[in-house]
Amino acid sequence: MTVPYILYIEEANDLPGSDAILGELRELYETHGDDLAVQEALASGLHDSHWYAAQAGDQPRSDALLGELRGLYKTHSDNPTVRKALARGLVSASYSAGEAGDLPRRDALLDELRDLIAAHPDDPNLAEIGKAESPETGSPPADESQADKPDEDN
């Protein structure tokens, strides 16, 4: 699967290469959307690209990718990998919003994350992500630079 390659392309600031891989994953999803591996590859690719866009300060791209993750979740809410990718995307978007001082956006994203976790109480991945969020403040952990960085072993 080509998803781990997105990590190296994004780290090399090769946006056209990243977009090409995402395009291939989207095309594969259009023809094989019922295949769990395809759903998971697309979810991972969208999350990884979303994270790198957020790190680069490209909020429009980051928001668009998060929107795609939301759409994928709406179609495949039964897939735990898709749920995890959306949750991680919401966490990283909330960090970015907090860093930018957009507290209403941060709070809305954290509320969306809490709703996602509440909708799937038996999902251990979501429970773990929920533990990382501070329930008292909704604040991210101290080291925000690594918040929900893509897994290099996707």
C-alpha cells in the first residue's frame, strides 16, 4: 500500500507527490470503497496529509482534508481505523486552533471529538485518544509539536 510513502513525500515538502498519492487512493476508494483495506488506506492518507498541512500552517488544505475524513466516517462509521483517523484529525485541528488563539473553534472541535468518543464507547483507540485530552481544560498535552503526528508504520 502507498500510504507510508505519503509521510516521506510530505516531509520532503513534495505537495504534488502527496496529492498524486491521495488522488490514487481516492480513485481506488471510488472503485473499491467496500474494501476495508482501501478505507483504512484512504483514512490514514487523509489524516497524515491533514497533519502535515496543519504543521505547515495551511489551514484551508487542513480543513478540506478534515472534511474528507468526516465524510469517510459518515459512510464507514463501523470501521475503527476510520474512526481513529477522524479522532486524531480532530485532536490535531483542535491543537492548531488553540495555537492560533481561536478558542471557539478549538472548543467546537473538542466537542466533536467527545461526541465521536461517546458514540463508540467500546472502541479502545478512541478511549486512548480521549485520555490524552485534558477533561478539565480541553487543553492538549505540553508537547503540541508532536500531537497526533502520523504513525510511520501505517
